[in-house]
Amino acid sequence: MAGTTYEARVVQYEFEIDIEAAPSRVWRAITDQLSTWWLPDFHVLGKDSIVTLEPVPGGRLFEQDGEKGLLWYTVIALSTNESMSLAGHCTQDWGGPCNTLLTLKLNETEKGTRLVVSDALFGRVEDQQVESLRSGWMQMFDDGLRKFVEVG
């Protein structure tokens, strides 16, 4: 049985979002209130699924809906109110196989917090997959997190 061979690549992207709130407030929204601002279009398992983050090393960022579950990422490092690094996997259904290392950094600014989002993917990585992830995370953190924190 012949298989398909793909080229492996490493691709990294980064973007910033300014949020008018203290880093501790943004951190609390990310770690304790995630399901409140997680955008409906990003609920992969259905509109009633719950997205949860366990903010400890080895903790999970996962989605659950009854008998269905999806592990988005595993927390590999964190520094409260400052940064969090997560490791995830993309199966063939999501354009992979590849691994992803997502880092969120909170930098205090005069007006609040600058969220720096960095993602590195390695494995079978296509340009359209990278653009989809970048634009998706930008939408999630701007329309979801930022608006939730600033507007309430």
C-alpha cells in the first residue's frame, strides 16, 4: 500500500492586540472566563459546547459537549498575569498532521495591556492553514476577548 508524502515546514506568525484593561484583568478573562468570550463560530462541537482552560502546567484547553470532546491545547508553561505557552496538534481533518506552539504574552502599556500572540506550526503546514489560524485567533482575541474585557 503506497502512502502520500508531504513536505514538512515550520511557519511562525505573530500579532498584537491592545486592550484597555490591566494585565491582571485580561489574565482573569483568559483563565477564568474563557467560555464567556469564546466566539460562537469557534465552538467546533456545537453551539452548546463548553470551552475550558485549566491554567496550570499540564492543564488542558478543551471543548466538551456531552459525550463529545476536543483537546485544543495543553499548557506547557505559564507565569501568572504575564504569559502562557500551549502545545497542540492538528490532525489531517484540520490540515495536518502538524504541531502548534501558541504563546500568549501580556505586556503592560500606558492604556492597559498589549496581548502578543505568537504561534509556531511544524509538520504538514499549508499557507491557507496558517492564514486561517492567524485570522481566526485575531478575531477570537479582538472580537471575543478584547470586547468582553473592555465592554463587559
